[in-house]
Amino acid sequence: MPPKNALSEDIVNKLLALLKEKKLQPGDRLPSERDLAEQLQVSRPSLREALRALSIMHVVEIRQGSGTYISSLEPQSLVEHLDFVFALADSTYLSLFEARKVVEVGICGLAAQRITNEEVTRLERCLEKSLLGLTDAELYFQADVELHEIITEAAASPILSRIMASIHHLSLASRKRTAVLPGIAYQVIEDHRAIIQALKQRDSKAARQAMYQHLTHIEQRLLDDLAASATTTAPQPTTTAES
């Protein structure tokens, strides 16, 4: 018999497959726990655990006294708890940086060509807010998010804006992880200053390079932190006294 966790994961995958095959639709009520367990040929405790996992993912809604229903499956709600997924695997952050280097570098290049004076002013205000935020973590976080949103807005590309919106929650989770890295705030502020300067000069090549370097700097700090953590938690070799 497979381990309990593996069995629950298998049940989750089966239910997700039914969604992909359109055999289950948003709003559908699932069969009773007893019937569904028999249909999937699994135990009721394993099924219950799988449904709890799907509830956390906002794939299903468990309504006391009414039953379990497929959620609306709105993308916004489905990514709401992705910060939890990130917490389980730091490697996911690195995959996000890979994607951001592709998308945000291009966005920054477009923004340099299309940015307005008013948007430049807003970016400079974000930088001022970041400096004040060195002693206020929440203010610093808000300024960081806002700056990247303004750059996306300045690029004036509806498709790229939708792509950025789709990874918004992932980026928030990533920032929460990297914001606590030693000395990162000062690095980010210097990087943002370089980005704003390139945008102000309407230099697309320099803007792309500044954004790429910014994302690379943060990614490298994260890699350094992961390496340090691995060294700290690695089992130390035991030594034996010479006879």
C-alpha cells in the first residue's frame, strides 16, 4: 500500500484530471464522501485529506452541512496561497526569477520608449519612499511593488500587463522571502535608482540592462542565502580520537 501522503496526492491528481477533462465544472457539487471514496476506490480518511488540500488551493469549497463544491476556479483565488507553495520549495523562487528576467527586462525596454514625465515623477517618489522605508519595512515593501507596477504601466503593452498580473501573487511571495536578506534593501534602492535614470533618459538598452542586473543581484543574494543555510544545516563529520 502506498504511503498516506502519496495516496492523498494521487487522489488530488485524479480530481484535477477530471477538471481538465471538463467532467467537473465550476459550481458542481461533488458526490457524497462515501460515494466519491467508492468511485475512486480509496479510503474516506485519504479522500478527506485530499479534499482539504484542494480546499487550501481554492479548487473546492467545503460547505458544512451542504457538501463539497468545485470553486469558481478564478485565477486570482487559485494563486492566493502560492506563497505557501513557495515556502515548501525555495527552488520555485529561482524559477520565478528566470521568468521575470525574460518578461520584466523586455517591459523595462518598452517603458523607456513610452514612459511619460508624470510616470518618471511617480518612480522618483517611489525611490524617496524606499529611502524612508529603510526604517519601515511595510513602506519599503509598498514602494518596491509600486515601482515595478508603474514600469509595467509605462510599457503600455496590454498583453505584457496581463502576464505580469498573472504572476503578481508569486512576485509578492518572492519579495517577502528576499526582503529579509541582509543588506538587500540598500542593493535594491541602488538598482532602482539606475533603472529610473535609464528610463528618464529614454535609453531602452540601458533600461533593459539595469533591470536585468537588478533581478540578477537579488537572485544571487538568494542563492548565497540558500548556500549558507545548506552549510549550516548539513551534518558535521564526526571525529574519533586516535587510539
